Amino acid sequence: MTPAKSPERLAILEKIAQYERQGRFDEDVENDPPSRVLLPEEREWMERDQTERFFRLWTLKESVMKAVGKGLALPPSGFSVLPLTRGEPIRTEAGALFGRSTPLDGYWLSVCAAEPLGEPPLHRVTAHELMNKRESEARQ
């Protein structure tokens, strides 16, 4: 049985669906850290604010791994996402990727795309609104 999704997670899922309709990207939303996946320079950067920066780095790493189509087959310790935190692209086998991160109710939402991203506007939706929208899109 799948647990119910919180209103916050549903808002995130709606934003992800919007970005997906707009073009090539991938995302990751986390508040549960994996272990030992950061490069030394990433660990050093993270030391200034460990919790916030770790989740930002990890969600960016997962977003990159998904955007290049490899998931965890691309070792997270094999590339740095620090340029993304400065608004700079990183080079991957799939080409240049740009990334954005934003905090959202104790989580980090990170998105990677093949072109520069503006600041992602977020808005809340209820589960009812989300379901109605999905049903309406399915009928079209």
C-alpha cells in the first residue's frame, strides 16, 4: 500500500509536471540524505551549512544523473555540481546542463535542463485540484 502524499509533496509534483510539459529536464526532491556521495570540494562547500547545503548538492546530483538518463549507474562521486550552485552549466555526456534549486517546506527541489532556467515560481495545489487537473488532461 502506497502512503498518502502530503500537500507539500503534491505541490512539488504539480510543479514537476509543469516543467515536464515545458521540455527536457529532470528533478529530485529530498529530505533524507544518502551517504558518502560528495567530492572533497563539495564536502568543503557544504561545511558552511551542512544540512541545507547537503540536500541542495544531493538533489542536484540526482537531477543530473536522471537528466543524462543513467540514474545511479552514473556514480554521484564521479562529477561535481558546484558550478550549478553558481548558476554555471556543467558538461555531461548528454551535453551542457543547467540547474536550479529552491527550498520548499523543509525539502529541496532541484531541476536540471539543457538550457538556462529562471527562478521557478511555485504555487500550492490541493490533492483535489491536482486530481481534477490530471483527469481533465486525460480526457483531452
